[in-house]
Amino acid sequence: MTHGTDELQSILGDVVTRLFTDLVTVELRTAAESGAWPSALWQAVEEAGLTLPLVPERSGGAGGTWIPLAEPILASWLLAEADLPLPQGPLTIAPVRRDDALRLTPHDGGWQVSGIAGRVPWGASAQHVVVVSSVDGRVMVALVAAGQARVETDRNLALEPRETLTFDRASVIAAGPAPERVPASAPMYYGAMLRSAQMAGALAWMLAQSVRYVTERRQFGKAIGAFQAIQHSLALLAGHTAAADLAAANAFRAARGSRRVDRASSAWGDRLHVRARTSVLHASPVVVARGIRRGEPLERSARSRDRVPRRARVVAIRHREVSRHHQREDTMAVTALEIHSREVVLGGRPFGDVGVYEKIAGIVRFAFDPANPVQRDVTDIGLAPRNRDGRVEAWADFFMLKPLDPARGNRRLLLDVPNRGRKV
């Protein structure tokens, strides 16, 4: 990486930060999630030159480096690589899925495109679609007016538009061959790289928000960040966030130094996606423990059940079914819960709207199968005595604080992991 590239990245980073901080309001995000196209924001982005960072200066771009505005950046770069005109207005790319293909065929001295491309980002809002296809073994790039396609609308989990575009011998504005370094899979692999950068940035934001909230939110007289379980989750989240950032950076370095992005960057992208999935799991205890108050940034990022597409809800239901199946398979089943004491906290002093709390202490008893692979790391598990069902029995102390009136609670559970038997 040269000093000039570093300087350009710094300048672009400052411009992007200022622009989006000033213009992306809660109201704009809410409108966009309801399907409204943010035309004023797009105009500001375009006027700042942020859609053309990879386009050479001779073609009106910055001739520089990547920034995470995925579709228009990738689309404009593909057009520049094929020496095609760069139109004004929102651009998207197609196809973006491995099994989709669009066919370019000659027609009256020009070209036509046919086929179906699914999950196209902002397919209904874009004014033009940049199509990548193979013709007689050569990769071609084509510019098509978006109005040439039949559109079926859909959204992803972030409520971003993901449309299905159907082209039936649609006219092509311009088409040209791409250089050898641009594979037919360029929309998928370069798009995945840009998504990786966005995911790494989102994880860093999630970590920063989580750290801030666990220092602000107090429970039982202290910040919830003082609880060991929360500290453990945050430490794991920080580690995975750093690894995700490194994976995204290495993917871009590999692509910059290779003639084939599909070979250079896919492994790093796979590693980042694993980190992202794991990071969300580690962030969940923080969100559950503190709750989400109206107006907080994480509240605006959360998705209530009625705003999540049915397909995602089906996946969640199936996940719960699988979890129940594994519970039946048994990792450590609770066989008994013995309550030894139960009394109100601080002589019945109320805690806000929730009212009086009670503390419950006792023993929880377990039984588990020593042959289960989950238990293989337990020292000398095979030597432990077994009951008549062939299971190893164990018990542990438990201590619970809960509202005396359960109806006044927030239906959240904060689990604290004991530190050598002491309550944290």
C-alpha cells in the first residue's frame, strides 16, 4: 500500500463519516426501512464522489481505493473496466447469486439480456443495472436500464430491498468485454468482500455500543459490566471483532495483489462470516441483561418479530426445534430444584416500578450421560459413579433474585457465572 493510497483512504474515511453522521437520522432510517428511497442522501453521496472511488481519474473517478458503499462502487468499477459510459443515479449489479445467470445475446447490432437474477440489492430503486455474463467463453459487462426488468420485491433481515429481476430480451444500452482480471463471478466475490467490510464495521459498532451500555446500565446497585458473565461475553466479542476486522482487511489486500479476486479473498471472507455469527451470540447476553430502552441505538437496530420476514422466523423456529431435539439427546438435564430459603430483599424495599424483590437459595440437581461427546473434557468423567440409568449425577448451589410480583418484571434473565463459588 502506498502513501498516496493511505492518504486517500483517510480523506475518504473523513468525508464518509461526516456525511453520514450529518445526514443519516433516525427518521431517514425509519423511512428507508419502510421502503422509501433516500433520494436526498443519494444525491449528497453522488456529489461527494463516493460512488466512484475505484474509477480512474480519466473516467471521472477518484482512481483510488475501496469504501463500503457496495453496489454503486462495484457497478461503476465494472463499467470503467469495460470502457463503458458511467450513468448518473443509483446503480446495482446482477447476478449476485452463484446459481443465477443472465444471458447476453447479439441483436440488431447490439445486445439483449434474458434470465432471472434473484436477491438483487435495491433492484427496484436503481436506475441502471450492471450485468456480468459470459459470452463464448469471454466475460462481458453490460449496462441495462432498470425499467427493462420485471421486479418482484423482497427484503433481507436488515429490511434492505432484495429484488428478483426478470429480463426477457431486454435492450442493452452498452456492452463490452471485461479484462482478464475480472471473472464472471466478480459481482458475487467483490460483493462479498464489500459486505465483509460492512460486517466488520457493524461488529465494531456493536462492541462499542455494548461497552458503553454495560458501564451506564445499573442493576442491583452496580453497573452490569461488573458481572463476570457480561465481562466474559464482552471479552469474547472483542476478540472476534478484532479477528473479523483483520479478515476483512486481508481479503482486500489479497484482492489488490491478485489477478483473481475469487481465488484471493474468498477464504478470508469465510473466516469473517464465522466470526460475525459467533460475535452476535456473544453480544446477546449483554442485550438480554440490560434490556433495550426506547430510543437507544441498539433498540433501533433490533428487529421485533413482526418486522422480521417470515422466512427468517421459520429458520428461528427450526433452530428452536433442533435445540429441543438436542436437549432430549441430553447434555445436562436438570432432575430437581430444591428451595432451601426464600425471603424479601432489604426488608421489602421497592426497586422502582418493579417493586419488591425476593431472594431464593437452594440446590439444583443434574444428571448427564458421560458418553456424550459434549462431556469429553470433564476430567475423569468415565470414573464417576453412575445411577441406575447409567448417568452421572451432580448438584450445584443456586441463588436467584426475582421480582416478588413476576408480572412486573421485564421477562429477562441475567445469568452470573460463579467465581470459585462466590457470587459476583
